[in-house]
Amino acid sequence: MSKVSICIPTYNSDAYLEESLNSIQNQTYTNIEVIIGDNCSSDNTQAIIKRYADENNWSYVFNQQNIGAGLNMNKLISLATGDFVAVYHSDDIYHPEIVAKSVSFFDQNQDCGFVSTLANLIDSNGEYLGELELPSRLRNNIKCKYTFEEIFPAILDSFVPFLVTPTVMVPKKIYDKLGMFKINDKYKSATDYEMWLRILKEFPAGILPEPLIQYRKHASQGSQMEIRENYGIPDGLNVYEEYAAGNRYFEKKYKRIFSWLIFLQVLKLNNARNFKESSKMVQRIHKHGNFKYGLFAGFFNLFNISSIRFNINFLDRFKGFFIKTKKR
């Protein structure tokens, strides 16, 4: 059996950590090493990790200071000794067969650079929110195997990321060849998507069309904080722009997703009564974005010019448009 290294970066994760570690403890695949790296937590995380590490002979790495999520992930990957590496989050719940099914895919597709799965969304209380779906252009692929030219335009069209990072498994030799996560001010919270696209430029990848993780959405989650607190250019756009450059087809699609995500910033800034900055975002759409979105943003800008606050909560009724999920 191939050896799998499960790397779990943590920081103040005691609210969900036990549930997550239980699901890893219950994996049907047995040739696993688990390496948990704690980023100097101040809650009960350390005590929970020590208990599980002692019970299961797992490795535990404690950082004397918080080195950031990205560097913590890279540190764990560098310590991994398995044939495959999965970086799992400490607040999600994993299907008992996620490791076994991922390894099975590699057994049949040894040329692939990674494999991921779909996910069920849950809230902070574990309540079901929906199931992330593959974009329509990627469905009905019997082999579940895709190229960069198939996945990247689907990302640009979907508006909602469908590559669920804590489901991704990568052969260790791929990290050895292409490097690990790039930690810099350009990618920030989107460093994972840069990694997956970097791999896809060199190798095909798999997406298993079934939800093998309960992916938790909660207020203290890094991606959710970026969505709520970032009033500038969303981090992912820097990645998308880089990988679209030089291809007119991709560049056209990039302009569309750029316009949409910047328009969300227009709404957030207006909702915060920052009408001046909201208008500046409208100008970004006019300068760099899609023509149709530019017209719509220009019309909306009348709210800013008149210092009228648009109630962003009105958009909740259209939540299904923003987050494409399949309800039970």
C-alpha cells in the first residue's frame, strides 16, 4: 500500500478539532502518517492534539510563534514521508473513505498531479447547507480526469471555487518538482489556487464527483474573513489574471469574473457608507472589466453619487445565485 501523509495545520481550533480528528482516525485506509502543526494556539488546541497524538502515534509539531497558515502548511509538507500528501483542515469532517478513494484514483491515473473531491457545506453548528457541484462543463466525464484547458475556464465561469482545498491529495514527487505553496503579498489567501493551477499547467488532475468531506463555513475561517473584511481586490483575482495572461479566450473570461467580484466590493463599500471608495471600484470595472458589467456598475453608482446606502442584505434572497449548491 502506498503511504499517505495527512498534514493538519491548526491554530485556535478547539471548537471543531476533535470532530475533525475523529474523522481522520476513522479512515478505512490504514497506511497513513498524520502530522499536526500547531501555530502557537492560545486555546485548548494543544491539549487536544497531544491526546490524539499519543493515542494514535501521530506526529505533533508546535511552532513557538505563529508563522502564518501558508508557512505552516509548507513546513508540514516538508516533513511528510508519504508517497502522497493531503493537507486537511482542522475544522472539517472527512468521509471514512476519502483517503482510500483518492489513492485508488492515483492507482489508475499515475500521470495526474492531484485529485480532489466535492463537498457538502455545513455551518458552524454542523447543519447541512448544500452540496457544492461541479460546473456543468465538467460533468459527464467518466474518467473524472481533466486538463488545465478544461478546469481553468470552468473556474472563471463558475464564480464559486469548486476545487475544495482540504480534499486535495498530491503525490509528494509533484511538490518536490514544482515547489510548495508560494507565500507572498500577491497571492495571500489564494495561494492554494495558485498551487493547483501551477500543477495543472504540467499535469492533468482528477475531481471525484462525490462529496467526501463536510466543509465547514464559519466566521473565523480564513476564506470567510477575506470575503467579509477585504474591501480591495480579492486575492484570487491576482492568481486568475496571471494564469489568463496571453490567452485571449481566458482573458475575456477573466474580465467577466473580475467585474463580478469587484462589483461585490462596490456593494460592500456602499453598504458600509464608504461611497467614495465604492465609486472608485466602479471606475476599476470601467477601466479593466467587462463592458456589460461596466454599464450596470455605472447605473448603480447613482447610489454612491447620491450618498444612498443600498441594503446589501437584500441580496440574501439571491444567495443561490452566488453559491451554487445542490439541495437535498
